[in-house]
Amino acid sequence: MPADRDPRAWWLDDDPFDKKDYTERRNNKTTQSSSNSFEQNPFQDILNDYFGGRQRYNIPIHRGSIWHFSRIEIKHLTQATMAFTLALGFMGRGIFGALNSPTVFIYWGILYFISLTPAFLLHEIAHKIVARRYGCWAEFRANPAGLRFGVILAAVLGIVFMAPGAVMVSGRTTRTQFGRIALAGPVTNVFLWSVGIIGAFLLGGLNDHLDQMLRTWLWGNSILAAFNMLPFGPLDGKKIKTWSETVFYVWLSITLATVWITLNYTSDIL
């Protein structure tokens, strides 16, 4: 280590996934057994985490590729997607409506899964890719409490409001780089919204199911982009505004414009 280097800098330089978890350091055999149990039944592992079961800490070594998705990250993405889709299936009807019309519940669940899952997943993956591009460790982590609350709220009241999780970022970045990492999510949703608008002009009116998918695609991406541009709490907008107020107001205006166009012109296009 160079003599003039602050030793504390290594806290940020070290990749958190370059180290084994505390369980493996105590007992390699126990960690291997836990890893094997995940391989045998990954969905049970997801359900255990989601419903408050045992917490797992065995983490594979992170290899550093921009496109790297660790086993635990894939598990958390799957967990968040499952809960998000379930909550969307309850939207507007709640659990009693779902029980009275299970076919309708399944239909809308599938439609929302196809239409809205890309908006959520690609938003988070965009954060990850830009962060990794700047040399940071970045992986998605679900929020089990937020997922439970979102599903229960949708089941009881038919309202979807959920904090599924976020991409965790660790590393040395400038304010500009951190702002760009945050901006990547809303920009991705605006891009997906633009794809949806083009699809609506080209394919609108061909099929009622396709029209509904395009309509859902448009409002899902526009609302997600605009909501995340709000300059509050952990939302992307606060990080972007801290970096550059000009960039913040430009993209806030763009995302609000997508919402306005979606609300006022979607019915004319489709």
C-alpha cells in the first residue's frame, strides 16, 4: 500500500463480494450446505425470505463483469417480480374480486406481467449497468417488508403502492457519476415509453388484447419514470437534482410530458 494513501480508502475500494460471508469464514462446510440447499430448491428460498423466514447470507464471489448477476441478485429480482405481479393482479378488485373471478384475475395478472415487468426490471438493471461501468459494485436487493405491505394493500384495497427494492451501489464515484447512475432508470423508462408509442401507431387497433397491453405499457413506463424523478427521499430525482438542477428539470419535464401524452392521447392512438 502506498505510504501516502489513507488506509480507510480500502473500505471503498474493496468489492464487498470479493470476501466470503461470515458463515463461510466460521464454517466452510455449513456454507457449502446452504449453497447446495439453494441449488436444490430456489423457490423455497424465495418464499422463506418473502414471508419472513430465515435470512441467507451466503454470497458468491463477485467477478466484476458489467453484466454479472449473482445468484442472490437473481433470487431477489425474482422475488420482487413475483410480488409485483401478484399485487398488480389484485389491482382494482382485491382478493375478494380475484376469488369471485379467478379467470379475470389470471388474465390481468398475465397481461400486467408482460406489460409492466420490463418497466421495473430494465429500470433497475439500467442503474446497475451504469454503476458497474463506473467501477462500482452494484446489485439489486429486494425489500421484503415493502413487498409484503404492497401485496397486502393490493389484496385488501385493490391499490398498488409498493417499494420492491433497489440497486445497492458501493464504490467511489463523483457527484456527476452518481447522478448519471440515478438518471439511467428514468431514461430507460422514457425509452421504453417511446417504443410503446411507436408500437401504438403501428399496431394500434389490430387486436383488443394488444391494445390493452400497449396502453398498460405506456402508462406504466410514464408513471414509473415521473414518480422516480420526484426529488424526495431515496428516489432518483433527489440524486439527479443534487448533481445538476438543469438536468433534473429537463428530465422531470420530459417524464411529466410522457404522462400527459399518455393520459390525453392514448385513446386517440389506440
